[in-house]
Amino acid sequence: MKRVFKTRHFSRWMRKTELTDSALCNAVAEMAQGLIDADLGGGVVKKRVGLAGRGKRGGARTLVATNKGNRWFFVFGFEKNDRANIADDELEALQDLAEQLLARTVRQLDEAVKDSSLQEICHDRKN
């Protein structure tokens, strides 16, 4: 079963944008088919997600911790007009976070959802 999450940090950033959970779920469906914009290593991938009226080119960039199978964690996001990319030290920190998130057991993930440090999305989808 595929599980998709967003971190508390990502959720806070998302509230400042026009990005929706539905757009994130569509992005995961695309990534599951191999449509990833960049594999940054260490379990972190970059995916462009369109914002209302701007499409993917002028939209948001999301960084996702994933095993490219059944676990997807949206951990960082930025709008293209705010910054070009992330710094090397930010990437290193995200790779460490990816390692920790991907190592969690089902029980640990359920507890994180319960304490709101992770929010599970796309749970009503079968894909």
C-alpha cells in the first residue's frame, strides 16, 4: 500500500501557496510512473508541481523523501520565483531527514500522524 505524507514544516509552507493536497497526490502518481524532475540522491527527489494559473514551469518545486515505491514524504517546497534551488547543506540535511523517515516502521508512522508531526494525504486513493 502506497502511503503519502507531508511534514509539519511542509504543511506550514504550503498554506502560503495555492498548492493543494490533490496536486501533491497527482505528483506522486506521476513520480510512481518515473516522471521525476531530478534525483538528488540519498532518497530525495525534486518534483515540479503546478500552481493555479501558472502551470509547472512557474509553479512550486517540491523535495520528496521516497523509496520510489510505497513511501512518499513531502519535506520541502519553494516557489520558482522565490529561489532557484537549495544549498548543499540544505540538501545534506534533507537527505538525513529522508533516511530517518524512510527507516520508520508502520507503527512509528501511525504515531507521527497521531501527534501531527506528519499528515497523511492521498489515503482515499487506491493507486
